[in-house]
Amino acid sequence: METLFQVTCTGFLDVNLPLTYNFAAISGAATPKKAWEQGTMVYYGTDSTSSPLYLPVGDQDSDYVVTIAVQVTDSFGASTETTTNAMVLEREAKENVSTVLTTTESMVDRLLQAGNSQAAVRLLTSVSSTLDRDTAADQEDREQLRKAAITSLNRIPIPTLDSLQQTATAMAQLTGHDTELSKDAQDMAVSKLTEMTAFLRVKAEDGTASGQTVETAAQALLSGLANVVTAAARRTSTVHDHSTPKVSPWSSAVMKQSLQTISTVKQVVLATKVPGEAPKVLTTPSLAIMLLREECRDFRAGAYVQEDFGSLFSVPSTEDLFGNGTVQPDQVIDMHMSHFSNNPYQWATNVSLEDTVVSLEFTSEGQNIPVRNMSKAVDIIFPRDDSSDSWSTIRISGDVTEVQDVTVFNTTDMHENETFLLFLRPSNPDVELTMYLGEDQYPTSVDYTSKQSLPVVTNYTIEVAGNQNITADPYLWQLGILNSSSMYHLGIFYRDKGDLDLELLVFTSSCIYFDETTSAWQRDGCQLGPLTTPNRTHCICDHLTSFGSTFFSLPNDVALADGAEGVLIIPIAVASAFVLYIVVACWAYLKDKGDKVMVETMAVKECDPLDHYQYDVMVVTGFRRNAGTLADINIRLIGDNGESELHTISAPLTNRKVLQRGSFDSFLITTHDWLGEIKEIAIWINNTRKSQSWYLSRVLVRDLQTDQRWHFICNRWLTTDQDSQLEIHLAVAEKNELRQAGPLFVAKAVFGLHDDHLWFSVLTRPSRSSFTRVQRATCCLITLLCQMAAGIILQGTAGDSIIGELQLVWKQLIIGVESGLVAFAIGILITAFFKSTANTKERTEESHCCGRNDDVEKKAIKSIYSKDVVDVENRDAEKEEVELTDWHSAKGSVSGDDWQKRKNAKTKDGASCSCCCSTCCRLSSRRCSQLVWVLAFATCGAAAFIAISYGINFGQQEALSWLVSIGVAFLQDLLILQFIKIMVIAVVVSLCDKKYDEERWDPVLPEHLAAVESWTTATSAL
């Protein structure tokens, strides 16, 4: 649509003037002898030089070469042809195409207004070529552009046969992409094609059109009509699906009109023929028609084959076809043989059939000759693509004296009136086998429903010219029509020594025909022939009309046994998963008990027995390599009212290791006075021990009396040089510093590697996490078993790629990915249930069981300190009115005995409510936890049952392929999905929740620190 070309012919001489010049363009290389038939007409006329014209874009595989076929014809119709080439490059022309078609002053409109319809058609042909290559455009936009082009083409007048041929080839090209033909585009296209067919019929009947011209025009018309049929059928096609299709009224109307127009085109072509001519074949990508005119006595019986598609009719003699006296021997008869790659009778929805439909009919003087109840039936062959069939591979053991059960399949009402067939491909093509069929039982050599020896010897043959006879396959067993509600077992008896590999396919098929009277598919008068195989259907019928076939390959849920190894692989794998779980769960249970001690708050040595004000200091050591330390670490709290004593946190009053890599250590620090608002903390590190370096992440200080918290962010290495000591001061972190997304994301992501990664966290679970190791191991078992069950269900066959000694098929990789995603979703759900029960227990106990006690305690604290000490929550408002008195005067007014009495009173007041609420909360949370455990083990049991029940009959090859898919699923979850989950959680926390993990944890005081006297006594003893 950018460059204009001009074609000039010279040197053509003839005495029968005038000469007519026709130019056609073909994208890419063309067959020299058929170049004119392959091309799209771009010019016709008596002038040897064309007007400037657009050419379609050349084929990229042929270096964008466009072949120009030239046909020069004299006044008597004699013609000669030659070709030349041009290069037409591709360009991004969507905007130009849209401009040409949709603007009111478009180039097409101007050409039509000027009466230059030939140039307008050439332009639309170029538009079609551009659309065919503009794959980047939106589907809806392409539909609209193609509809606009067809609308413009509908306005083209058809005054001559040349204009008809040019317009018909343009329409065929515009309708070539069936997925881009809208309803309106199909309606307009079939309407214009019907109009052109009527014009061609008039010209053929009045003798102004030669046979060659009619055939060329008919070829173009059939191409367009076949494209419309394909587009209409596309919306209702249900190949390999036994559901009933739904056909819209407009779709059936388009197909009916197309079929009627195709019938008219056939009659027009036959009108130019004389008896005795060779059959005329008109072929498009989805339609082939063979037309033959012959006198009845000269009609040749035998096979008529559509070479391009492989369909075949083997027709008997005229005596068998028409009987005695129906057709006279000298009567001229016409044979119409058609092959549709897409079912043109989509409105007949009583049967779901294969796409291919073939038809054979005879007419005489335009009237149909009915052919029914023939004395000798006609043979019909339907080719089909068997690449998607579910073949199964089995290995039969030699030297076995009993019948070996190889497969089982079910029959349903869906297969009623259909013939069941068994097809084998043995590795040894000459092997002798005996097949047994048992209904609802395993067949034996004496108890069976039917049996068949293979190979089968049959003399049924269809003779085809060129010694390409069609014969029966010796390893096909037609089981016949079976009961529609039974389970059938197939057994095999193999006599020879050595193992035998077999490919096996069980399928159903039937032959049907289209009844014009009822507009439905019927079965009477047709039967399935012995030449049927998975890649062709053989029908034997006693009448002629349009024929179709059904085919259904039984799904790959058959049980194929190839030795005990295959039978036991999957049950052993499932059992191994349970054994491994039991071992890991026992270890995890012991670790969970030990973790309970690790979360308790530790008292430090410097606690004064007379101190009563308590602070919980949580120190978070980083996750970096060698982040822990054995050095002496001291800490001091600094507040508005003073400082605490120097406390050594590296040596608490326990034997636990503290300040280790990734640890969250909680220390109890007491002060004699209330320190007021904590402003900063001071930390010392010295080199009195080895491993002086320490990576401190952050510190959380909590006032145990008022639950007020202060955060201190460090995130750096602390180390000493030689004999020096290092002291650092950390100021309280501001709110905006705590809520920065970057540090929060890093902290949560690093913590998530230890807590949120399902598989790793069984080993690295943080002690304070409510999600126990046993629960994590259970979720791992659920995920693994669900991967096994999903892999079993999705198991199928595909092309093989050899990896080591296993046949790893591409489909197994897909199955592994799909089963991994299914199991990941189930694992996420069970994990959420476990976490929710633990969190619910904590929340309910805290809010309901301890809530009143906390209120009493806070009131008691305020009653003690409100006389002389500014209340923490209101001290800013009362700062100017109240003066702080020191702790000693407060101590004088409130003695240690009074403090203990108030605590005892608090406990006594809340005792009855606390006891009642605590009991109810424990019962509620216990029931929830029990329900989750029941759900978890039920999921494990269901997944294990599915895996074993399906896999118990898997062969060794299928079982090994299944193991490959499970390995893919496991690695995907371990290395990809879990890390994606961690990143998502980190993003959500950093952007939405904006809290560090330790902010959600409350101090856990051990029993010996629960009462003030206990830890003070313990401290005095030191």
C-alpha cells in the first residue's frame, strides 16, 4: 500500500485479435504449470500495460518475492502463460489500512465514485494481504477492519467474467482467516458470493463463458464459500466432545446458504462438461470437490479418491447403484463427490461427530437421482488425525502360562450404539497373541466373554489405482457394541519367550449419515467396516448422501500392568512419605518442647532484691553470618528521671546461650525508681572473651507495668579493638523510622526465610513462632501427598525425550508444574488454619482471660504512683501542675508489703472471672485446634487414597514418569513458590502492616519470675 507497480507485456503476436491480458499475483514462488490458478487477479483488459497497481506483500520465506502470472488470450480463447517476479516488502501499515477503509473520503470510496472498480478491488486485495500479516493488531480491530473491507467489496459491480474472477479471488483472500470473520462479515460475504455465482451461471448457460473461465471462477468462489463455512462452523465445533453443541440461527442460515451456493457452483461447472471427460477436481484448504459427467453405460465402478485429503468412495456398478430401469444406459449422469474438513451441518445436534464430512450424489439434468437399498454397498474412507489419541504402552512378560490382565475400561450411555475397538502395535510385528475380554470380571483362558487371536487374517480389500490398496490391520480387534453400563477387562495370552512391548488404544467409532428429511444424523443402513484404524474410519453403507463418523478414544485412566515393579512404585512412595513424616514429627515434638524454654524472659545478675519496677528488654541479633557473639555485653536504660544500673545481658541467670545469630533474647531488668520516658540506651562490648564481634539489629524495651514500648534501631556491627571497650548510645526510634518500607521489607524477608518457608522452617523455626515444628512437618506431608494425587490425576502421555534411563516427556514437566500449584494452594490453606488457631488461642486468652486482671493491675499501679508520680499516659498534659517526687518518698508511702497486698487483692478480685473465662477459652481453642488436625489428616488420607487407588495399576514406565512429575512439583515448591510467598508477605508487611515481628510478641515470664519474691530471692542467693 506504499509502492505502485506497473506491468507491461510486449512481443505477443496473434492473428485473432484483440488480445486480452490478465495479470495475477502470487505471494512467494508458484508452480509454473499452475501459476495462473494459484494467483489473485490484479489486472485484466486489452491494454498490454496495466494501470498503476498495488501488489500483495511477498512471502518472508521467499525473500518477499511476488510471482506475477501473465495470461494472454486471443479472440478464440487460445491462451499462453508466463511469469515474472517482483519484490514487495512488509511494513507496519495498520494506520494506513484503517484510513483506507474507515474514513468517508477513503481511497476505496474515491475509486468507486470514479468507476474504477478494478483498482478498488486491487486495493482491497492489498489491504487483505496487509491484514494477514498484521498479527500485532488487536483481534477486535482486525475483525472490524476485515468487515469494513468486505463491506467495500460488496459494493463492487460485476459486469464481466474478469471482474467476477477478480472480485471472487479478493473475497476468498479476505475470508481466509475464519477467526476474524464476524457475523455481519459472514452474512455479507455469502451474499456477495451467491450473487457472483448467479452471474456465472447466466454466463455459462448463454455460452459466453468458456469451460476454463468457468472453472477458474468456480475455484475462487468455492474458496470463499469454504472459508465462510469454516468460520460459521468454528463457533459450534465440538470435535472429541460428546456434549451437545449449541448452534445459533444465523450460523445455521449462513451454512445452509453456503451449501446451496456450492451446489449451484457444481452444476455450473458440470454444465460445461461433456461425457467422457476426466473428472474435474476443485480444491481449497478445507473443501474438495470432484465432478464427473458420464453416460450411464460408460460409468466406471471402483475407487474415487480425493487426493489432497485422502477421503475415498468405492462405488459399485450402475446396476448395483440404480437397479434395473431407474436410469437408462444412454442417459447422462453427473457424479458429485465432496469432502468438507469442517462439518457443514452444525445445526444437526443429535450426534457429536468428527469434523470431516464427505458426500456422494448423482444427478441427471440437474435432478437428483436417489440411491437407496443398493444390492452391493459402497465403501467410504474417512481420514483422521490420530496424534491426540491416548495411547498406552505396556510390557508383557514372556513364559507366563496364564492370561495377563492388561487394561480395564468402563462403558456408559454415551457410547450406546457405538462399536468398541482394540488396536495394538506390538514391538514384534509377527508376534501371535490371544486377547480375552471379560465383562465385570477378570478373564481367564476358560472363563471369558469373548476372545480373538491376533494377527487377524481378512481378505477385505479396497483396490485403488497405483497399487495403493487399502487392507485391514491384522492387530485390530472389533469388540462390537457392548453393554452401556459394564466394566470390561482385557487380558492377553503371550506364548513366546522374552518380554513384549505393546502400544494399546481402546476407542469407539460409528458411521452416520445426514438425513435431509429430518435434518438429523442417522445410523441405519451404515455399519463400521473392518478397515477401520485410529487414523481412518471405514464405513459400509447401502445408500448415498452425506456421511460422517464418530470417534472417541477412551481416557487414560485404564489400568496397565507391566510387572510388580510398576504396581508397587506408587504405594511404596506414599508409604515412604508417611514413615519419613513420623520420624520428623517425633524429632520436631522434642524440639518444640525445648523451644518453650527458649522464649522465656531471663533475669540478669544485677537485679536488686529491693527493686520492684520491671522492664522487659528484647535484644534482636542479626541473621548475618557470624552475627552472634561470646563477648560481654552490658546495657543501661536512660530515661527522663534517671538511669538504670549497668546490667550484663550476656550472662543471665540461666544456662541458655544468648546473643546468637538470629536470636530474639528477652531480659528482665529492674530499677529502684521509675525511669520516666526512656530516651536512649547505652550498650558496652568488650574483648574479655573470644568472638568479640556482634551484629545488633534492634532492641525493644517494654515497661511491664504500663505496657509502654520503646524501639531502638541499630543494624550494624559492634566490635572492639585490642584492650579498648566500645560504648554506643541508641536513641529511641521515631515513628517514621520504624515504618520505613525498605528496612521493614529486608527484616521481614530475612525472618521469613526462617519462619515462612514451609520446608526450611521445620529446621529453622524461630522459637517464638506460634506455628510449631510438628504442624509445619504435617503441612509438608500434606503438600507432598497432594502433589502425588494431583500428578496421578493429571498423568498422561506425550512425545518422549530421553534423560538417563528415564523417559522424561515434556508433558510430565507440565504435569509437575500444575500439580505443584494445586498442592501449594492446599498447603497454604492448611497452614493458615494452623496459624489462625494458634493466634486465636493467644488473642482469646489475652483479651478475655487476662483482660480484667490487666485492667486491675494497671489501676493498682496508677493508685500507687498517682499521688507522687506523673501518670505515664497523661504526664505531658499535667507536666506543669505536678512535680515529680523521688521514688524513696513513694516507697515510704507504699511499702513492699502494701505492694504485695495490692497485687494479691488484684488477683483475688479477678480470680473467679479469670478462672471461668480461662476455662472457656481453652475449650474453644482446643476444639478449633482439634478440627484443624482432623482436617489435616483427612486431607492426607484422601490424597494418599487417590494416589494409591489410581497408581496401583500403573505400569513401571507410567510410575517412573509420575515420579519425574512429582520431583518437578517438589522442586518448584521448594525453590520457587515458597520464596515467592516470602517476598509477597514481606511486601504486604512493609507496605500495609508496618510492624516488626517482635511488636506482636508479649513477654513470657517463667514461674520462678512470676512473683516478685521469687526472682529477688534468687538474686540474693547469688
